[in-house]
Amino acid sequence: MLERLVNWLLDALLDLGYPGIVVLMAMESSVLPVPSELVMPPAGYWAAKGELSFVLAVACGVLGSVLGALANYFGARWLGRGLVRRFGRYVLLSERALERSERFFARHGEFSTLVGRMVPVVRHLISIPAGLHGMPIPRFVLFTGIGAGIWCTILTAIGYLIGRNESVLRTEEVRRLVGQVLVYYVVPALLLAAVVYGVWYRRRRRTAAEAGLP
């Protein structure tokens, strides 16, 4: 099934071109089940074959990711809070818990948005708390774009690497390389970023407290 989907995407991207990347990544970034691991590697593969531009493919992937994330953001902003307040008690989400989560996102929203774009499953959902808690749109777009840019570059590079070394894009090869990159590079980098951010945040809070700032 996945092999057929990859083959279809491989052919479709040549027919749809850059707009196709934008549309597919917008779907991936929203709640629709189109994994980015099956979109950007084929784009990188065709970039290696000279059919697409690597830079433009990544740019289109980022644009699509931002557009899809904005759809989730505005959906949560317009509908989410009322639904949570009305039905939250059925999933053990009280008004008090909602307020706590709002305070957390107010303090750490930028970092959570950026890092969340590179975590499987989370990247599809991180836009919802951003919209729910009213994260300023310019900051949301900026940090979503940075995170999506890193992730799209990684996936496109994997496809490019396969295209430079093999004549066929195989699903198992894509999954193997994505898994290796996640385990050996992305996860350690995110853990290091979390530690650095935690140290920086504590120092900033301590400095603000000493200066008498809120």
C-alpha cells in the first residue's frame, strides 16, 4: 500500500509540480493524513534527477506547512475554546487546567511551536494549542516556518541522497533513513535544544526577578 502511494506521489509530483508540493504539505500540516515523509523525499528525489529545484521544493514544502498550520490555528481559535469549555469535563479537562495550559503556552509557545514541527504526530497538532491560546500570528508563522523549514530540508535531503545513489525510490529505504535521522540527529538535537532553552529561561526569570520585573 505504501509502495503504491510512494509511486503515485513520485509520478504526481512531476505532473503537479511545485503547487502540488504546497497542497500536499498543507494537507499534511492540517488534520488530513498525508505524511510529510511521503511528500518531501519524492521531491528531493526529482531534484537529484534535475526535474525540480531543491531550494524551491523546500520553499514550497514550508509554504504548504504554514498554510495547513494556519488552518488548524484559526479552526482552534474560532471553535476550540467554546468546545473545550463545553465538553472539556468529559475528557477531564477542567477550566482550571485550560488556564494552566494557557499560561504555559504564553511562556513557552514559541519554543513549543518550533520544536513541535519536527516531532511526528505532534507537528500535526501543535497549531491547535497555539490557536486556542491566541499566540500572535506573526510569531506563530515565524516559528512554524523555521521548524517546518528544518524538517522539510531533512526530508528533501533524504530523497535527494537516494536519487543521487539509486535509480528507484523505495519506501523501505525512505523509512530507514528517516528513522536513522530521527534517532541519531533530530531527537538528540531536540533534547539539547530543550536543555539550552531551560537554562536560558531560568536565567531570564532569575534576572527579571532580581530587577523586580513581572
